[in-house]
Amino acid sequence: MKIEFHHINCVSKDVEGLDLFYRDILQMQPIPAQQFVRTEATKVDGYDGKIKFVTEGRMQMHLAEKDLNVAAKNKRHINPVENGHIAFRTDDITAFKAHLDAHGIPFADYGTTFSQQWHQIFFHDPEGNVIEVHQELQLQAPRTETMQEQRKAVPLRAGIEPSHNTAAKFAVISRYIPKDGFVEDIVQSLTDAPLSGALSQHMLVTHDNQILTIAFFDAAYDDHENPPVRFSGLESFSDKLVGFPNGGLLEVRSGPVVFDLYIEENARRLKDEMQVLSVVRFKVKTDCTEAFLENIQNFPLGEDRIRRSVVQTGEREFIAITRDPIEAKIALEPLRLQALDGIEHLLEWFDDSRTDPRSGVVHHDWVRQ
């Protein structure tokens, strides 16, 4: 049984303000909320308060909305979001509960009340501070399903068959970090000046106000490090960008499109609905590329899926791009996380995360006429 420190939980009635403090004053970086899959609360149990996540690179802080009624609502004797708590992770929650029992320490077992993938218990130290210990639940998913088998599990709309968009042969993914108050200015500037030579360009804004553009090209190029694009107009808003540690104003990753599944009929039918773009970076272990590509192409599909593309941005680095209506993304997220569990053994980690994910609502689409 292993125990390691995991995070500090601070509570507030103003989670947005607390999040802004830790990001601005202490320069902490946001952690994507997708890494903490929430369990849906009901009228009789659960917790539906806001939560933000930040890190300085090693430890995490979970900034949660204060709720004085959580213990009573869930019929537990400890409320972890009344005054906050500190948290540890174990690899055997059953053994740790037996360990507490052996020492006569009572605990509140919340199970997966807060997260679908964490089994959490809470207890007090001798001074009354709340301690959390949790185990991450590894949900196993089949790794060898064919695309046809997955279509049966989550069927496509009648009469629609996915097709390869063979026009998209190369992609450039650019990331910008605006200074506070300049997000809309930069969005407008990027909208007015799409990348030169692009077949199409798509833009999203993340929950922490980073801007990503994804541009597809209809010609193949061999040089990942020098994409065939001109970032016109960048000088006009360079003073509105935070910039990156290497001194650059933007982060660019590019490479050939190795897989592109685009359902044009869904794109037309759902054009007026709110849509989410997800951009997820993977680092693949040596000699695992073929198995990774086979599995990533078979991640669960929904009937309203618009696009899934995979771009190779390095020798063993890939970026998966998906586009769904927001309701479809929420419904499919548990299946996709299970599929991700199934390929974890093929991946190298980014510090304490197996992927480098970003997602947000689609802000703009541009297609070459």
C-alpha cells in the first residue's frame, strides 16, 4: 500500500476570484477539468459546486465552492468542502480503510460521490483538520474493437457513413495566451487574418482563456518544424500576448494528417448548435506507434460526431482533434475515458498526466472558397 501527497483543497464562495488569484499572483497553471470527471449530483446526494484546478508543476490545488450542506445531504459525518482539506493518493483504498480501522480512526466513505474515477474517504487528524485519501479507479476498456463494432455500440444516424476527408493532408495547431482583457481582441484579429494557404481554419477558446487555432492544408509537407504558413498580422497584437517561456509569442505544432474522419452531413445539420473542439496531445512509447494509431482511430463514435483527426507532430508525438455538439461530447466522455485507460500502457506521461488536453467552444470557422 502506497501513500503520496496529491493536492490541497481550498474552499470559497467565489471560486472564479480564488482561481484568478492563484493564477495571477502565484503564477500557477490551470489543470484541465477533464482530468477530474465529475459525478452528476442529484437532489438527494452528490455535490454540484464549482471546482477549479491549478498547479505549479508538481502539486495540485483544488479550488472548490464552499457548501455547508454536503455532509447532511450525503448522510456523512464529515464535510470536505466546509473548510477545505489536504489530500493523499493510495493504490489500495480497501487496505487503507482497514489501516484506519485498526487504529480506531473513523472515516466518511464518499466513494465516487465527487468523481466518477476517484474513490474518496475523509477523516480528521488529531487537531480536527480534514484529510482525504483517494484511489484512482482504473476502468478497463476493450482495446481491440473494430470501427464496425463501435458503430453498433453507439450507432451513427441512419444513412450516414463516415468518410475520409482526403483533402486535409497537413495541419498546424497554434496556441496563444492573451493578457487579461484582450481575449476578444485577439479572437477578432485571428478571425480577420486566417493562415495563408489554409484549406480551413477553426478556433476555440479554453476555459482559462487560451486561444487555439487549427488550420488544415490540402498539400503535404515533410518539415514538421517549419510549417508552410505565414502568421500575418501577429505584430498588430503582440503586446496583448503573455508569451511562452522560450520567448515566443505563440506555440506552433504541425505535421501530416494521418487520419481524418469528417461527416459533412452532420456538420451541415448541426451548424447552429454549440460545438466543442478538443485538442489532445499524446507522447507514444518507442515501438508503440502502430498500436496507438490503431486504437486512437477506434475511439467511441457518436451519431452526431462531426470530425476526428489525428496529426503527427513529431516522431512519437500525435495530436487528436475531435469536434462534437456539446451534448454529444458530455454523453460520450465516460466511454472515451475508458478507451484512454485502454491505451495508457502505450503512452509516455506529461508530468502527472497521460495526455496534454485542451478544449473549448468553437468560436470561429473559416473555409477557403
